[in-house]
Amino acid sequence: MKGATPMALQYEHWISPEEYLRIDRASLDVKYEYVDGRMYAMAGGTVEHAQIAMNMIRALADHLQGSECRVFSSDVRVQVASNKYYFPDATISCDPQDMQRGVDIIRSPRLVVEVLSKSTETKDRGEKFRHYKACPSIQEYVLISTQCQEVESFRRQGQIWIYQQFGSGQEVRLSTVDLTILMADVYRLTDIPEQALED
């Protein structure tokens, strides 16, 4: 995901979901995520981050063409609970209600993709993953590294989550939507190294 930082001081008090939606919809230059009464401003991402997200959206959109499912970019907020709203880098929904004209909230996400950054990786792997796991419609959570060519997938299977890790030169398998994508296509037009560089 892009960086998320605590929002401006005037909004640090508790805010209802309804007030959050009113403020966020009226904001023209900043998007805000919302968790348990607190709003967080979304910071801009890097060129590599944007390119990886675009590569994934393009691959998912091409694969889903003609199906009942659609992929959405980080421009659309996703509700994972009554008091939690996020802007994932890519989201797939197969619910017709999420595709109606004028809808600006995805309420039945099936697959969620987050492109990691150093500033948000801990949150994406921790707090955010817990919230995604608690959302019954989400069947798969995908994390994409910007430090090396690595993709991780967490797929729901009953009461457990199946973990898969894909490295350089491998094919990335997203079982929820029956998609296989080359790692080279995930990182197309980026200079992300194949292996993590030593600090």
C-alpha cells in the first residue's frame, strides 16, 4: 500500500464512519483510510510502487475479462468491517452490488493486493492482515515486495490460511481467480532486483 500517516490535528478526535465518509468524499487531494474511529492520510508512493500496482491491475483485468468479477484500483475504498475502510492497491470483487453505477465502496472484496513499502510493511503484515482475515468475503491476500522480486499469497481454506511464497523466475499462482502470472510481468518496467540487497 501507499504510505499511511496520522491525519491532521483537527481530525484526531473520534470520528464516526458516516463523518469519515463525508470528509473523505469531499477531499479532492488526499485520501483517508479509517480504522476504529481514526482517520489516516494516504501518502504518495514511489514510481516502482505505482508501476507494480499497474502491472497487477492490468494482468487481473485481462484475466477477468468476460467473467462476473472485476478488479479495482486504489482509487476505490474497500470496507472490511463497519468501522474499517482501506484503499488497497488492487481489489477484486465478484458481487454485482459492488459494480453498480455510482458505487464508491467495495463491500464484498474477494482478493486484495498490497504493494509493500518500508514504511507500511509492518502494518500490511500485521494489523491490516488481521482485519482482512476477519472479513468473510476475502479469500486471498497478496503482498508484493518492492525490495526484491517476491510475491506472497495468503489463501483462505476453511478456518486456516494457506501461505505461498514466489521468487524471481517463478510463476505467481493466484488460486482464488485461477490466474498464473510470470514474476517478470509483475515487475515489468521496474528496476527491482531479483534478490534482496544486503544492507
